[in-house]
Amino acid sequence: MYIAITFAIAFVALLLVFWGGKVLLRGNWLMGFLRGSVGLLLLVGALLIVLVALDVYSYRNLGDEHSVGTVSFERLGSQHYMVKFADEDGISQEFELYGDQWQLDARMLKWKGALARWGIEPAYRLDRLSGRYLTLQDERNKARSVYPLEQSSHGVDLWNFLREMNNRVPMVDAVYGSATFLPMQDGAVYEVRISHSGLLARPLNQQAESALNEWQ
């Protein structure tokens, strides 16, 4: 579905390129300046639409609840852990997290109105992995750690734009999906799943279950 949306947006961009080029190539000097301005505006609009399409393409379709990856922990020191995140495609990344708890965040695009009635599912993109201390004093005085997982790489960030507009765009809302802060412990492994309501982390081994029981 999102590949189809990307191609539809790209088709609109190609139409703007065609119209912009047609206006620029007309040889009437009396209207040259206006035609040139309009043509350039159309070309800039086409470029902007292409960049938006590329940003939309970086999101994944969210149908039924499914796993987005696993998070495992190796203790390096007091309130200091090496964290390995392996996503649903099997690609692993390692991060050093400071604190007592961890959280994974995702960006979600939720369609509404006609798009929702047509059955277009929400989309998501993993956003960041972060650590947190239990006490306010530690939060203020000790090292903080937040790592981006995926970023908009073409200079256009549709999700941020929608948030700055306070989600006043009629067809789509940009929302956060965040797993609850959960305890870090040496050897603990969690699975992170995503549904339409957001992210949910579940313990996969005894170390993770023990950490949850002690924390609760």
C-alpha cells in the first residue's frame, strides 16, 4: 500500500515537472518573466513532493500486531549497559545506555477520513532508544543517553511538520507510540511488539522477568 502511495505522489511530481518544463520552454517574451516564475515554482513543488514521497517510503505498513525486534542487555558498570537491538529484518545495532530503565519510541502516521475508510492501515517508523534514571537527582546530574534509530535523510520530515501543525491536516495524524519504561538488567532480553495503539515490550527470559518482578 505504501509503495502505491509513493508512486502516486511521484506521478504528481512528474506531472508538475512536465507542466513546469512546458511553461519554461514557451518563447513568449511578454509573459516570459511570469512563465519563468510559475515554471520554477512548479519545479520546486515537484521536488518537494518527491522528498515527501521518499520520507513516506521510509515508514512501514502496520496491519496486525507484530514484532519489531528484540532488545538485550549486558551490564558494563553501575547504571551502565551495552544494549543490542535486533530489528524485524535481523539487522542489529549496539548502544551504550545509562540509567535504570529503557524505552523504545516509534513515530506513527494514522490516516483518517476517506483514507481510513478505504482501508489504508497506519504506518510506523522506529524513532529512538533511550535510558532513564529512577531518581530525579540522577536524571539531573548523571549522563543521559538517547539514540536515534531511523531518521529522515532527505531534508523533509513529514511527521515533524504534522506535529508542528498540531495535527490539523485533515487526512492524517502524527502520533508517538512508546513502550513503557522497563528495567535494565544484565542478561535480560525483551521482545518489542507494535499494534495500532503503540509499542509493547515483553520479557523473553528469566532475567527480564525477574527484573520486572523486582521493579513492580
